[in-house]
Amino acid sequence: MAVIVNNTRTFHYVEQGETEIVELTDPNPDFSVEEVLNFYTTAYPTLTTATIMPPKVTTDGRISYTFASTVGTKG
């Protein structure tokens, strides 16, 4: 018998050079991870160049995605 598990997704945003992690709610469970990233670009413009880090499964079974900003300073 197959067991279907509905994992809840969590999203986090880390801006390059910063230590603060912003937790983002899942706007729509039907969105792909890329669609979630695009959804948040209006609130966080640096997400337009962000990298989607590989997902991690938390101890409570949630799937956690991190959007890491790749915008930095020259030098």
C-alpha cells in the first residue's frame, strides 16, 4: 500500500553578505519553486538574480527551500 504524504513547503530568503534570514510563506501550494521565486520578486527585487538552493527536509517533515541573493559589491 502506498502512503501519500503532503509535505508543507517553507521558503527562506538570504541576501548576500547578510545574516538575517527572511521566512516567506508559500503563496500557493500549486506553484512551482520558480513561480514562488517570481511571485516574491516584487517585494524583494534582488530575488530576480537569486539562486534556488537545493531543498532540505526539516525534522518535522517540511521541505525547506532557500533563495540566495547573488547580487554583491564589486571589489
